[in-house]
Amino acid sequence: MEELGIQILKSLVSGLLMGLVFALVALGLTVIFGVMDIVNFAHGEFLMVGMYTTLLISPLLGVDPVLTLPLAGLVGAVLGVLCYFGLIRFLLRGPMIAQLFGTFGLMIFLRNLALLFMGSEPRIVHQGWLVGKSIVIGPGVVLESTKLAVAVLSLLSFAVVWWLINRTKVGKALTATSLDAEGARYMGISTELMNALAWAVGGASVGVAGGLLVNFWPVDPGVGLLFTMIAFATVALGGFGSVRGALVAGILIGLIVNLPPVWDAILRSIDAVGLRGLDIHSFKYTMVYAIYFLIMVLRPQGLFGWKQ
Amino acid sequence: MRKIALVAAIAMLAAMLVPAMAWAGPKEIKIGVIYPLTGPAAAAGRELRAGAELAADIANQVMPGINMDMAKNGGVKSLGGAKLTLIFKDHQGNPQLGADLAKKLILDDKVVGILGCYYSSVTKTVSAVCERYGVPMINGSSTSPTLTKRGFKWFWRTTPHDKWFTKDLFEFLVGLTKGKAKGVKAVPREEINTLAAACEKTEWGSNVAIEIKNFAKEYGFNLAANILYAAKSPDLSSEVQSLIAAKPGAMLFASYTSDALLMIKTLKSMKAKPKILWGQDAGFDKPEFVSLGDDIVGVLTRSVFLPSVVKMKPLSGQVNDLYVKKMGHDLDGASARAFTGLQTWVYVLEKAGSTEPKAIQAACNTISIPGNQLVVPWVGIKFSTKGDEIGQNVLGGGLIGQYQKQKDGKIGLEVVYPFDIATAPLVYPFQGY
């Protein structure tokens, strides 16, 4: 029983950390959707660009990967703005399907560009303040330093974005744009600028996330999809456009994918020989999507969604 | 009269030309090669491609420095010195795409046969296409045991498969408890009796998991955790938690490249301390894996080819030198087996003396390539034609290598099993994180 208690604690810690990682990746996606009703399929590729930025810039400048984060954020923001003015602005004139395929095309373009310049092999950061470090806080309860840093950054980012949207004039303009772009334009709000800002904020947040993640995760041109599949589920679960929803849903998903070790500990503690072979690890993402499916059926706007 | 003379002259000319043309045979022999050239296993794909290309280069030219029959002929001798042309296709790790590519190669490119596909899941679909069209396929590097259990008539596999490799692992563990490992005293059985395994869940990994389970039972080990996970997963911490909680003496893995890197990083961050850490080749035998540096010192991987094999086999050294010239690094398990796969194609064509599928089929079923022709440390190549495994090479063998720090400070693989050909003392226990 004691083992079970410790395992629950471990899974909670691990789930919280991973959940905050998922939430941070989903943040940019939900901001862009919230303002513009556009699902950015290329979101994961922004993450990949952030990862490569840190991977390449850190040895070039001879500084720790963590110190290159502002640069990764900047690259993400610039990429977001470029994508907005170079592609999205035109897509907005077309039907919904054009927007979907447009960002899908952007995803394939960015991925293949990375393939061309970086090759397909996974690459890792070898040295840094966060690389390979972890903090033991109890018997077997470990905080992995990269995930801890991402979690802290995640909370900070959510606080900043929440503050930006709810407590500033710019945020009011963003909200106005998302509620009724035409009305906002009549009120003298430059919706064009607001859209670009949403892409900049979305790109910056995921760029920084990438810069931090590469301290732990190997990066290759296809890495974006690993995280965006979860990010889409996170955003849909939390409610498209809801910042708070992305945070809660991210944590929820983090906790769900950390359930299997608890299950294993339960089996060990009750010595259920018959159930030994029942490995639920391979179903952990099935559980995530099952819950996603349930919520979609029962509450299509998501947990905290306000857009219909 | 003049007309008759003209017709007779043409007829004579034709009669002289026809046998001459028949004797000349095909100028080129097209082999379709399907590998993962992009996607998650592209790094392996690059090695596979280079291995096959090198074998074709050696077969197509006369290379006096290589002690191999195919290096002396400058093409396939029995086919009038016809040269091999390889047509590469990229399956991206996608079984359906692989099957489509195989169809294209057979119907559009009119290839004589197919080599590939590394991923067992792709080899499965591609071999099914070959079977349907009656086109021979030789597989050099897919190790799912089920592939040769389907009774296919057009499929031959040169590499030993995971059942053999996994058996090697258990023989190694038992040998360790009996003090057979070089430089290590007999290890108490209870120290390594508990095992925990995590395998990726496609065709290959899930079959490794089954083999591990079966052999653990047969050899009397306690398999406390046997986890399947998605190789394309953003997080492996829950899997690692369960592995550590099982308190195993040995942790066993079947991973592709990215997930192998993430697995080691997660094991390290969660401070895993198994006595033995073993990987079933693939991701554990890639240049990217070696870039993990000190973190992998002591890690074991099964392989069919390790750079230290050149110490035992001069021929491997000769081919390895050419490979280093081409790629800048040593042959590995993937490239050595791709080389051997294509080499087998050359010997089969030489024996068949024809590009007709039936003749190739007969040649495959009766061929016997001695070990002294091969770069891999096998007894030879001879395919089984009866029993529950059809088309499997019965003369193959596996190795277990260990990453060790070498004199120059670099991390390299040393052979630690079979015990009698170990190239360095075993580092035991694994340092832990």
C-alpha cells in the first residue's frame, strides 16, 4: 500500500509537469484560434523551429541553451507574423476549407524545409544547465529539471497571456476582434494588427517552448506532430479559444497519460496474478482520446469553451 | 533467284544474330530496393542505402583487394557480365506506401526482384505484393519472426530474426550467472532474475515483447513488467516509472531511433539503476545513439555486425574500409545486413544464370553461400525450404555488443557475446544513472 501511495504521488508530479508542457504547447494554438477562428496545423512546426533555433544558436554563441530562449521566442514571433502577412491574411478571404488546407500546406512546407536544411536524423542538446539534471524530492519522486522549467514557463506564460487578454486595452481589442471583427473595425481597432499580434504571441510562446523542450527531447523535422496531436486534443478539450481551458485540459491529459504506473502499482499491491499481463501503457493515448470524444459528445464547445 | 539468295542471306544473318543476342543476355539487372529514406528511420535508411550501393559497386567492378567471389567478376558472370542497377524507393515507414511502391517497381520498372524493407511491418506488405505477382524478394534486415512463418514461396530472409536474438540474450544472462562472461565473476542469479521490458508497439517491437515473454518463462526469469509503447510518443515517463517500480535487475528495450534517445534521457532523469540495460539493435545501434556519450557506457545491444568484428574477419575489414571511404564511419548492423542482402541477390543471380522468376526461385532454394564470403560473422547463407519456417537463412547468428569507452576516449561497441569471441571484458554492473 505504501508503494501505491508513493506511485500516486510520483504520477501526480509527473502528470502535472507533463500536463503543463502540453498546456504550453497548446497555448499558442488556442490564442490564434480564439482571435481568428483559424486552426493552425503548422503549430507543431513552429515548435520544431524553436527547438532547432536553440540547438543551432547555443553552440554558435557559446552560451547555455537556456539563454537562447528569448531568441527562440523572437524567431517564433517573427515566423508567426511572416506567416500571417505572407499567407493567412489571404486565406481569411477564402472559405473555412481554404484556411484548413492553407495551414496544412504551411505545415508540410516548413517540415520539408527543415528536412532540406537539417536532415532527418534526430538531434539532441548535449550540454546545458538543464540537460540530464533532475531533483529528487522524495523516495523515487523525481522532478526532471527540463520539465520543471517548462512547467514554470508554462504557468508564467498563461499568467501573462491571461493578463494581456483580460487586463489590458490590447487584450480588450483582441477579444473584440475575436467576437466581431467587423464591429471592432468600426470601433477603430486595427483588426489586421490584432491578428498579427495573435500570431506573434502564438509563435513566440511555442518558440520558447521549443527552445526549452530541446534540452530534453530529440528534435527532427517530424517532431511537431508528436506534440500537436496532443495540443489539438488539449485545445478542443479545454474549449477552442479558451486560455484557461488549455491550462486545465493540458494538466488533465498529463495526469491521464501518467495513470498506467498507478495501475501497475495497484496490480502489484493486490498481487493480481491474473491481471499481470494487462498492460495499459499502450492504451494511454487511447484514454486521452476517449475522454476527448466523450466531452465532444456531451459538451461540444469543450470544458471552458465560449465560442459556438 | 536473286530474291531467293537475298532471303537466304537474311535468314543466315538472322540465324547468326539470334544466338548471339541470346548469349549476350540482359545488359542490366534491375533490383528494386525499398527502404525508409525519409521519416523517423531516415538515419537507418541512409546506412541501408549505402550498404546496398556498396555491394552493387563491388559486384559491378573488378576489385582485386576484396577477397569475395563477386568482386572478381565485374557484373554477373553467368549473365554475360550484366551489371546491377538499383532502383531505390522510399517507404517512409508506411506499410501501405511500401506495397504501392512494390507494385510500381514490378509493373512499371519491371524489376527482376526486390530487396528491403527494414521495417518488418513494411516488409510484410511488400512481400505480400511480391508473392501475388510471383516476383522474388530477399530481405536483409527485418527481424520479426512471423515473416518467414507464412509459407511464402517468393520470400527469403538472410538475417537471423528476433527469436534467435532474444534467445542469445537469455543465454547471455544465464552465462553471466555461471561466470562465463569475460572479466566478470559469476553473478548471483537473484541479482538479475527480475526483468522489465519496454518495446515499441509496431510489428517488430510487439513481436520482440512476445519473444521476451516466452524466453523469460523458458529460462525461469521473472518478467515483472512487459510494456508496449508508441515509438512516436511525446513522453515516456509513465513507462519508465513502471519499469523502475518493477525493481528489475535487467531492463530490456526494443526501440527505434528517436524513442531510444528519449528513453535513455528519461531513464537518466528518473535515476534508473538496473544492473543490465539491453537494447534489441535498431535505435540502440545508431550514430545518434552513440552521441549520448557517457550516458550509454555499459549499455548492451544485440547486433549482427560491430566494428570490432573487423578484428576477427579480414574480409569485413576490407569492405569496412571502402564503407568508411564512402560514408565517413564504420559499417553498422543496418548497413552490413543491407550489404549482405544485396550480395545474396548477386550470388543468387549468378547461380540462376537467368532473370526468370522460376530460375531465381530455384536458385534461392538451393543456394549455399559460405561464411568466408560474408562481412557478417555468420556460418553462411542457406535458406530453409521445409518445416514451419520457409525462406529463413538457417546459418545466421547474432552478437551482443557493449558500449565501452575506448583508449582514444571515444565510445565504441565491443563484442561481449558469444563469450568465446568477446573482444573486451564485460563492464558489469551497468553504472546506473
